[in-house]
Amino acid sequence: MALVSIGESRWRMLRRVLRKKKFKFDDARNMTRLDRQHFDWLLTNGFMSKVAEDAYELTDRGRASADMGEYDWEPTAATVAPPAAATVAPPKKSKKAK
């Protein structure tokens, strides 16, 4: 397990809604073009949970990360890269037209 920085944009999103019980996407926005991707990442990784249609709340993990700007990360089988192939096939030779 390691502590990994969530990045300033995501951290600011968490800090904006830290004192609210429920919030909407617009409450957390930083007004950047990557807001939707960052919001979805926070939701997917358990920093926020969906309460109702277009209503969210911070989880305990989100509150802890909003204070420190870091989160506990443990690699899973899906995030570990497979080993590189040992051999590579040689390139095919092209035939020249006569």
C-alpha cells in the first residue's frame, strides 16, 4: 500500500464540498475542461457516493483525502502490467516488382 497524491484539481473538488452533506456536480466544479473526468474518477474510486439523481455525498475516504490531498492505493490484478513479450517476430520482407 502507498500514499498517492490525488492531484490539485481533484483535491480542490473535494475541498469545495467538504462542509456540505449533499451536493451536485456544479457545487464541486473548478470550471476547467477536465471537471467531468475528475468528478467521475472521484466517484468511481470511492471518494464520493451517489445518493439520488444528481445528488452526491462525500465518503469517509473522500473526507480523509480532502484533508491530506493523498489517498491509500493498493495495486490490484487489473492495474499490474503484464510482462513484456520475450520474442518479437522479424519484419516481413516485401517483394519488389520487376
